Amino acid sequence: MTRRRDRRHNAAHIDRETTALLKELHVAFAYLTVASFVVRGLLSIAESPLRNAKWIRIAPHVIDTFLLLFGIGLAVTLSISPLSNGWLMAKIVALVAYIGFGVMAMRAKTRPLKIVGFIAAIGSVGYIFAVAYSKQVMPF
């Protein structure tokens, strides 16, 4: 009987460690993706030739892929679904808005539109972070 309890205790301990690690990695990549976006957005607004450097165009996709993978891993580990957790669905909807505004910030033809896209994307990220920390659809 003691061995069974010890195995369950060890499994629970590993699950907590895995969940904590996934959360730390997801948060770290969230900050990294925002920092990357700010740099690329400012380069785009300034119309700097650096924005066309291959590594500056590829790195955000790698970062965002890891961010998404760690987020999905965290949701699976915690057994949470966006269909039953409104705050998670709100994050996903805001993520789609962030992507749209980010595309606008990077590809708009005029500088004012790039600035609007940049500000709206940063606002979307602020909302995503607030929802993530509060677990509320209306965190403000």
C-alpha cells in the first residue's frame, strides 16, 4: 500500500514540476516575443533596412512557435480548454487581434498606419498579459 501511495506522490510531484516549468517557459517566451515585436515594429516604423535582415525575419517565428507549444502544453497538462474557460478563449481571440495588428504594423504602406498597428498590437498584448494574470475576461 505504501508503494502505491509513494508512486502517486512522485507522479503528482513530477506533474507539479512539469506544470511549473511549462508556465515559466511560456511566460519567458511571451516576454521575448513582445521584446522582439517592439524591436521589429520600431525598425518598421523607422523604415530601417535592418528590418529585412534574414535573422530578424525568422527569429520571431521560432520564438512564437515555442510560445505556442509551451502554452498548449500547459493547457493540456492543466486539462483546461478554451471552450470551458472564457479567459483562455479571450487570450486566443486577443492573440488573433495581435497578429492582425502586428501584420499591419509591419506591412502597412504608410507610416501613420504602421504606428496605429504597432500601438494596437501592444494594446492587445497588454490585454493578453492582464487576462493571463487575472484569469478574468475583463481584467481591468
